[in-house]
Amino acid sequence: MLSKSIVEDILTAALSTGGDFAEVFVEDRFTNSMMLQEGKIDRSISGRDAGVGIRVFHGLQSVYAYTTDFTTAGLLKAAKNAAHAIKGSEQHTIAALKQEMIEPIHKIIQMPRTIENGRKAAVMKKAYEIAKNYHSSIKQATVNYIDNEQNVLIANSEGKFVEDTRVRSRMAIQAIASDGTQMQPGFYGPGAYQGFEFFENLNLEHYASEAARIAVTMLDAEECPSGKFPVIIDNEFGGVIFHEACGHGLEATAVAKNNSVFANRIGEKVAPDIVTYIDDGTIPNEWGSLNIDDEGERTRKNVLIENGILKGYLIDRFNGRRMGMDATGSSRRESYRFNPTSRMTNTYIAPGKSTPDEIIASTEHGLYAKYMGGGSVNTATGDYNFAIMEAYMVKNGKIGKPVKGATLIGNGPKTLQLVDMVGNNLAHGAGMCGSVSGSLPVNVGQPMIRVSEITVGGTKGE
């Protein structure tokens, strides 16, 4: 992408005013997105974006610049612009760059750029037809397709020089059901670190039918009662609550500045013994996985909470300086336009010993959240508010009628402490996570869990 000699010149220029560390991030990205609505391709956009990000450290000072000018003069100008914000007293030199060979964890079989749009559209139309024809009350179905190829080169003044190619594919299916007086949505958005083989092997019947089934089911739902009671949260995307309300609080982005309720608490008990919380960027072909992070470090399995004990954080290089701790392969950015920082990859609650049937049967009265919707979180406090896309009341150990308008209101760290059952059916769900370094593909996951008490906001009193 860039020769070693040019990269060396950029790094040297970046350190010219006394910086003690410099880094170059080169990106060349190809993206293709399509939307199908009312049985026709409504939008098709393909694009290429390329640029270079340059970062310089001096102690606990960090400066970031980027450019889309790939000429030698343009690259050196960007490096010098970053360097001019640094006023160091000692001149540092760069180590000899050594090419690091990466053995890909995530095998790509069919690069999306080699596949004709007609084949992509055919998969979309099949998903559309399944969702649209699921039931007569389905009035609208929309299918979004995206594939993404990101080529990166990462080098730094300590001698790192590594390249990687990342390929991701995702399909988002939405169905709208109506009975003439109300409308209800259903959604499913599977994704993976794979090429076009992901779509060819995708169980369209399952995902498209589920999106439609959710919408149809919620048409007949009763108003959800409000109150405080046990809540069963199903597996897969149910993990979004702990991703938002706990995961972000375990990122060094917040911890290093003491803007997290988990700061300075390693070794403390923060959850019951049955809770182990993990971030693992090495899971083969998962949506949030990476071979290397955006600082060129190999991703790894980071156990954050083990049997209820806080074991560690997700740490990037710069915040590691603040904390006096090593980086954990957790530095990410949306693109060369963003300064990287610590972010999640595939974050999940590890499976426990209870079966889903046991969890439901042991609940006398509560709420069953089958599919979570969107929500908001105060990452400094962990306070959250989440909508539930599909929910049911549980009575006498059995799942009852569906209810609509349900929201979960609480505090992530406190909710974590109230987990009293963990299932054995771990599954992951694909999503996008927005934070200071942009929007990133992440997996959230968990087995079915039960929380002994959460405030449920509903549309009627119990």
C-alpha cells in the first residue's frame, strides 16, 4: 500500500519535533450497499475510500492528523502538521521496520468485489419474498445488503509494519405488519467476517421468517404492565444491554480518566459467581472479529470478569500509558479519519449450567424479553433505558401472552449483580457500535439469563 521507505520518511517527520512515538495507518476500503423495497432494488451504492492517519505521542500528549493525499509531499506535510503540535526536548529515532506476517484467523472464500450485483440482488429478493409472503398482515418488507473490504497497513516508530485485509458481509431484514389500526415492526440483521459465501450459506428462511413473525406476533400483543419484577433476557442480541451498560465501562477510553464505575476495581467482586464476561476478537468469522486491531496488535480473548471478579479492561496503547498497563489488542477506529481508542469486538456472557426450560419454569412471575430493540445508556454511570422488540409475560413458570410497549430501565453494574441464572445456550448477534472512534461492527452475545429484578416500563399498571 505504501513502501517501507516512504513510511520511514513519514515516521521520521512525525518525530521531528520531539515526539516519542509515531504511527501510520493506511486504509483502502471498498464498500457496496443495496436496498430492496417493494420487490425492487431501490438503491445501489458502491464506493472506494482511501486515506492515511498519522499519530504522534509525547508522554501523555497525543496528536492525530489524516490526509487523502497519497503523494510523498502530501504525506510528509500531514506528518509535519501533526509534529508541529508536539514540543519535545529529545529527538527520537525510529526502529528498523520489520514486516510482520499475519496468519489469517478468518478465512475468506469469495471476495465480494468479484461477485456480480445480479447474484447479490437474487439473494435479497429471496429474503424479501420469504418475509413479504409470511402472512397477509405483512404490508412492507425491506432488505438491506452490505459488503465491505478494508485493506490496512499499520506501522510505527518501534518497528512494526503489518498489513491485513478485512472482509465483512451483512443482511438486514425488516418487516412491517398492520391490522388496519396499528403497525408493528420486526427486524433481523445477521452479519459475519466473511465474503459472499456468507449470503450463500445464510439460512434465509429462518432470518426472514423471524423478522416477519416478530411483526405479526406483536400485532396481537397486550399492553405491557409496569413495575419491578424478574426479567428473562434471551440469548444472542439480548447481550446488547451488557454491551452498552457494562462493556463501555470496561474500555480504557473511560477507565483511564476515571469516567467509569469500574475504574480502579480490578480484583473486586462486581457480579455473582455465575457471571463471566469476555471480549474475544479471535472467534473465527464472527462479525466483530479481527486478525489485528487498528494499532497492529493481534486480537485476543480478554476475560474481563471471571466468576464475578473484575479481571481486566480493554486497553489501547495511549490509554495504557495513562494506566500503566499493557495494550490488549482492543484498539479500533471506523476509518483513517478517526483517532483509535479501546473498543469492544465480540463481547459476551459465557454460558452457564441452566437450561432455558429450567430458567422459565423457575420463574413464577416476570417478563420474558425474546428480542431486544434499541436503547440509550449513560456510559459514565451505566444507567440505561432499552426497548424490547418482542416480549411476553411469564406466569407460573410458563410463557404467556405477548406484550408491547415494554422497556427495561436500570443501571448496568447493578443489573449485573442481580443476574441469578445463566443458561447454556450462548449465541451472538451482530450490531454496530458508535463511540468516540466512530461506528464499528461488533457482536453482542449471551446465553439466556435471568435478572432477579429490573424496573419494567410499560403502558399500563399491574
